[in-house]
Amino acid sequence: MKRICQRSPWAAVGCTALLALPAVAVAQSSTDAPPPLQVEWNARLRHEQVDDDAFQRDAMADTLRLRLGLRANLGAGWSGFVEGAGTASANDHYNSGANGQVQYPGVTDPHGTELNQAWLAWQGSEFGEKIGRQEIVLDNQRWIGNVGWRQFEQTFDAVALQWKPAEAWTLRYDWLDRVNRVAGPDALNPAARKRLLNTHLLNASWSQDGQQVTGYAYLHKDKDVATASTATYGARWTGRLDKEGGFSWAAEGARQVDYANNPIRLAHSYWLLEPAWTQWGATAKLGWEHLGGDGRTALQTPLATLHAFNGWDDQFTVTPANGLDDYYAALNGKFGRSGLASKLAWVVAYHDYHADHGGHHYGDEWNASLSFPVVTGLTGLLKVASYRADHYSHDDTKLWLQLEWQGKRPL
């Protein structure tokens, strides 16, 4: 980390702030009544390095992101939140999508500022609603998420409704008017900044005895990019036999077809099978995720948190026309059950990628990460991804070093 902090004045200031400010954070008990006004923050200092064989130069992005928000609890179930976000970059040795540095590999963390969230909400005993610019995260974020990995996150101008008719049931309806994308407000490609939508999300889930079953219908109309408009219908089942460990699973199936203004006819299948076993504080899982393709079109998930799926190297944020079969194995846990070792969390994963149509082997990828607490509210992360191409893209390796500090304080 010393090398990152010495790279530029921006990084040095960021390190000083991240290391010094946690001492002023005030903890709030979960049993306390929420204060009338509360300031919330999230600061993230990150070095990202990309070695892509398609480029002669490596990308090196040193960025500092700050999100600062004010939450108001207005009483009688009403609340509001306003949050701004800004990202500073120490250099332009990467292609951010907004700086025109196309001689470098891409790192989608441009510098700039934006209004991240601004919403008003009411929550009753069974029914809740929220209107305005907001995060929307559904299930495991495979279809709808906030893309929290990037410095600018994905938010929606939307109306969100939630109803709990019974303890085990949750019903959601979200109407999306616009998506504000992670490339930021200054991206050179206008479609990468934001898109106008008329999207309806219906999600119903039942949870009981360690299991959850969810059914969904996502009717996505993209007014700016008509070929992205699709209707996706599916169901997801997750559970575990014993909350202390042992066998757990995730299984999902969906069908995606063209919708609304899409001029292209398409129909593709999606499925996920992921058994897992937890023992001695570690979890091992095997997985098979299928995104169908026919050589002309393929199943897409444009509103998802894509970095969480199909490898951290982000080779498949757009599904190839021949589709994708991702066979993977992952192991995660901590180094011990007490003391410092119990706070060091690690992940190792391997992916083997194949085409659904045509039988090609795309390539394979290794992922590994180590996260660790520094002080209260401040977390460090070391993360690496290495993709080795066969019949798709080029060899690519990415490295991240990161400090993230978050907290809240009543006013």
C-alpha cells in the first residue's frame, strides 16, 4: 500500500484521510431509534492494474471515490436520503471510457461527480414504497443490481413497492424510468452514461426453514437501445440443510425472449446449478451457469452486477453470440476461528468457459482475494484475476489493491 499512497498527491491525501478519520466515527446500536438526521459516507481508495495482451501498454488506475449522504427520518414511517458521489484519479494511464486514452486497457472508473441517490420512502408494517433515484438489488443481483464493485455505482430513477402479506412472503414491484450507469455522467458513449427505460420488475419470494423460492418476471424496455429490450421469466431456489454448515444449494432457471420495441426475434434459456458444502469454517462450491446463444443472439443481463459472475476479469459482461457455459469451482473461508486469523477472509475460484453454440472452448480463469479489517469501519482488499484465452478474446491479468472506509454519524 505504501507504493500506492506515494504515487500522487491524490493518493497520499486519500490514504491520510482513510487512516485518520475512522477515529471520529460514532457507532450506533442496532436497538437505538434512528436519529432524525444522519450523515453517511463511503470512501474507497483503489489501485487497479491491467495486463491485456491486446495492448502494448498496461493500464494503471489510481482512484479515490467518496460517497457522502444525508438520511432524514421524518417520522410516521417516512424517510428520505440524498447522496452525492465523486471520483478523483491520480493519472490517465487507463481508458476510463471518458478520458479518450484508448491506447490503454479499459478500467471503468472515470473521474467526475454525480448525484448518486435522492429518494423519499414510506414504510408501514406490511407495505412500503420508495420513489426517486435509488439502488435496486434483487436476489443475487444476476438480473438487477447496483454494480457496487465500480467506483460509480448503478442506480435507477424508479418507483419501488413492497408488500409482505404474510411472514414468509415478500412481493415486489419496481418500475424503472432510467438507469444511471457505472461509466459516469461524462462517458464518451452517451448510451454508457444513462438510458431511458420503461421497465417493469415483478418479484415474489417465499422464505421458511432455511429455504427460499423466488419467481420473477422482468419486462425490460430500453428506449435508447431497442435491441436490449427483453422479457425474462424465471424461478430461483436456494437453501441449506443445517444453518451451522453442511450441504446448501442454489438452482435457477429462466427463459428470455424479445420484448416491446426490440426489432430482433430471440429466445434463450438460462440455468444455474450450484451445490455447496460448508465444513470447519470453509465453503466449497461447484457451479454450472448457462447463458444460451444461437450464433446470432445470446441471453443478456444488462442491469446485473456483472462483476460478480463469470469471473472477476470481466471477459463476459456481454454474452458472446454463441452463448456461454461457465463451469466453476470455488473455495472460501477464513484462516482461523479466533483472533486475527478469524478476520482474514479468502476466496479462490477457477472457471472453465465454453460456447453454448459451436462447441468452442473460450478459455479459463483463476480468481483469488484476501480481505482484512484495518480498524473499525476500514477494510483492506487484495484481489487478482487471470484469464487465459483459447478461442475468445486475449490473455488478461488484473490486480487490485484497495482500502474502503464506511460509517455513519447522527447530527
